[in-house]
Amino acid sequence: MIVVATDDFELYHGVVAELRARDVRFTTVRPDDELPERTRVVIVGSEDEHPEEDVQTVRADPADPRRAVDEAVALLRGADGRTVVGIDPGDRPGIAVLVGETVVAAFQVPAEDAASVVARELADAADPLVRIGDGARLQGAKIVEALEDVPVELVDETGTTPYLGTGARGAGDVLAAVNIARLEGERIERREVEPTAGEIQLIKDRSRRQSDDDRTIDEELARRVAAGELTVEEALERHRDG
């Protein structure tokens, strides 16, 4: 069981809200109270005394209660402590954060925000690893390029997207990211990707849909969009300027 033992009002409410949101069993005591017999992990503030020596302790920052709860849940479930982020790339990548075998966070964000989300989640991780699926090559390459100072593995994502039953619509990319995080891949530094003719055409088609005057960018501009040098809006503006 997890026990919250702190006199820090802000920390207390933040941690308790996170634990309740995850439906994790816990109790609260004052820092100088005796811990319940079944205590396995105790969450305390930076100024609180360590309540006992034979329980695992998490020192929490009131500005980031979720990270403390992530650590406490991982300890409770016996995780090995390594943080692995799985990414299912695409226009809105699925992102899953695992500590050991425990999924502690999940996201689905626009592709341009993926690297910053990953960086935030790995900010304090001691031995982080990112595993990214090998589909959606252009989007995946941009994410890998934007990641800094973290090892990245490229994973064969065949079969990682599960069957979605009734009520699970929209969860496929996140569930695929969980499966990707659990598969070993090939260590890479970057992805060199030459866009296919079909990918170039998709970018040109998107430019026409986004334009106000039924304008389609040329192939050279479409390749620059594929390489991440321009957005579609910037390419359209350059096409207008001729």
C-alpha cells in the first residue's frame, strides 16, 4: 500500500488527486505518525523526515505530483526502474511512458509536439530509452531528429496495433505505443528518409486542401515540406510569391 505522509498542504492535495485519478489504493498519515503495517511505499515532501527505514520512500515536489506518483506506483509493482517511452508515429503520434512493465503515462499529441512531450517525461529519468515504430517514416524521422541526448531504438511495428472493440475507438495509437515500448529494436542516431512519389503527392494534395485559392505547391516545395524545412502554409506562401 502507498502512504502519503506530509504536512505540505499543496503537495498533499496534488498527490492525493493523482492517486485517486488512477484508482490506486492509499492512505494518509501525519509525518510523525506510525505507518500502517502494510505500507510498502511512502510519499513525503522535501522537508519531511523519513518516517521509517524499512519502507521505500519517494520525495515529492509539489509542482510535479504526478512524477512522484509515477515513481511510487512503479515501486509498489516491483518495476525495475528503467523508463522507456514508446512512440507510434503519425500525424498525431501515440506516446506511452513505461517504468518497468507499468504504464505510468500516455499521450496523443500533434506530431510537432511529440519530441517536447518525450523530453519532459524523461527529464529526471536515470536510464531512459525511446523506442519508435518504423511506420509513418517522415513523421518518425522528424521526431527522432528533434530528440536530444537520449538513446533511440527503431522498432518493427508490425502487429503492434491491437483489435479495438466497442468503445475503444481512438485508443489504437496509444496501445500500439505501449506495445512498441516493450519490443527491442535497432539503435539509431537518425533516420535518413527519401520521400516516395506517393508521399510527395499526399503533401501536394494537402496543400490544395489548405489553400484558399485551390492552389497546389510544386514538387520541389513538397520535398522541402517532407524534409521538415517548411510547413505546408509556408510552402503555399512561397508558391504564391512565385
